[in-house]
Amino acid sequence: MRIPAVLLTVALVGVTPATAVAAGSPSAIGVAADTGTQQTCDFESLYDETIRSVVTIQVRTDGGGGLGSGFVYDQSGRIVTNQHVVADAETVEVQFDRGQWRTAEVVGTDAYSDLAVLEVDDVPDYADPLAVESGHPETGRRVAALGSPLGLQGTITDGIVSGTNRSLPSGQEGGPQFTIPNTLQTTAAISPGNSGGPLVDCTGTVVGVNTAGAQGGENIGFAVPSTRVERVVPALIQNGSYTHSFLGISSRDVSPAVAEQAGLNVTSGVLVQQVISGSPADGAIQSGDVVLQVAGQSVASQEDLASALVRYRPGDTVSMQILRDGERRTVEVTLGERPAPGETLGD
């Protein structure tokens, strides 16, 4: 499901350092049944075990400043947060749960996944790294969002994973607009200031990085999935950036109405509207083709296509089944590197 950009409120918006309160402020916690495992999710214990590893991030930019959240990622003092939290930062200060402040260095950022890595010296010994889930959580799993919504440090809100395979705008300015596929939807309240904080399950394992709330709807928040953290964060630590694969088409979902209008004999898939000149798709895919599979994986929507392609890196060759002139055929495409945010595509 694609979520219109106009419905989203980035969590950092409107928060200033002046609204912050002392770390360790009382938070509402409770107990609820975990329907996925038939076990009890003890949110009080969960809070006690995880909040020590959650930080408040204070950012100062040329135009002002704001607050966000983050969590300790490893023993080397690296902290994961959102890219939009530290975008254009001149200085970044991190406050730990018991009040200690540290100046942070921005190690790497990636606008296309909205992830960033910070590094600080002398992490307090109580702030242990949080484990990151290697798989994708199932819908219905009990979760909690931790961070500093509206500057209220040491906050936990509970809910469930209410949806998966959502696509969020990546928030880059100018140039082509790409999405963050496989984003998690959650009923845990995510407010301005929660951005960059962890979404954890009942074991305290990170299943996502809180990134946005939805305007015009209650109990709808979004988090970058842990599978993206596992893929992107090591590259940010090593290289300061992450290179995303690039196909080079614009498209729309095939529905019965679209199929009738375009004279197609399928009612699902991705209809290619334009192939960008000089892109990896140029010469292999044509306008009017319908993408049906990527590497044997069925593609019913643009979300499916993005989710399939995100597993590959620039230089990888993928097999794609397409429908062209009423016939199914297989084409091979060697993926390229996604242009930098704001860069113009094509001729």
C-alpha cells in the first residue's frame, strides 16, 4: 500500500530543545498479551531493560534546531537514528538516559532509507547495544516505541505491528522521488521527537526505527524495518553512505480498470509508463510492458517491485518476467546505482 506523502508528518517537525524535560521522566507502561507467541508482554520490564540504551538527540543547524531520538547500536559508541533528524546538522549532542551529554559525530547518512549513524566517545557503561531483528516481523506482533516525543524523554508507547510492506516517501528534496519499501505500520504512538528511536518487540529486540506519524488518522505510525537497518547501517559505518540499486522506470499498478484501458490480459502487475533514457532498463524494458516477476518472485504492485529490487545491489543482474504485446517473456537487467538525491535523471 502506498501512503500519500501529504498524509505524513515527519516526527521531528516543530520540536525545539526548550521543550525537553529531564531524562527518566515517568512513562505510562502496562501489560498486554502477545497474540503472536501466546506469552505475556511485560512492558514495565521491557522499559527497564531497553530505555538505558535509548538516547535523545539535540541538533543545531544554521536555521535553528530540533530534537530526535536514537539507540545504541554497538560497543564502539555508534548510535542509529533517522537521516532527517541530523540532516544539515552543524552540531549534534546526545543525552543518555541518566542525563549524561556527549558530542556526536555524524558517521554516515542515507536519505533513501532515512537512516543515519552517529558516534560518541565514552558511552556510559549502562547503555548496552540493542539487538536488531534479522527478519521481518509478522503483522500482529506486540511492539513498543521508545524515545522522546515532544521532548518528553524516557517515553514508551505500546501497540502492535498493524501492517507491513508499506511504501513511504523517502523525503529527499528535488530530483526523482523514491520510496522506502517494506516499511512497518504500527499502532504504537509515534509523535514528533520519536524519530530515530527504536521500535522493539517484547524481547527488547529492535524491529524498526521510528520515522513518521500519519496526519488525519489515529494509531498509525511508521518505522524503517530492521532488515533495512541490517543492510544499510554496516555500509554507513564503513563508507559513510549506501548505494541503492536502480532500474530506471516510472510505473503504475495494474488494476482491472487499468487493464481494460490499456488492453491487457492481466489484472495485476506493474505497468511501465516510461523508461528513463540511459538507465539500466533502457533497451531491455519498454513503455507498455507489464512486470510480472523479479527473480521468480511474483510482482502484483509497485510495492512488490520495490521490495524485490531492494534485495539487490548495483551491478547485480536480475531476471524479470514481463508481458509485452500479450506474450510473456524473460529479460535480464543489470541494475545500476541510484542517482544522488536531487540529481536529474536521463538526458
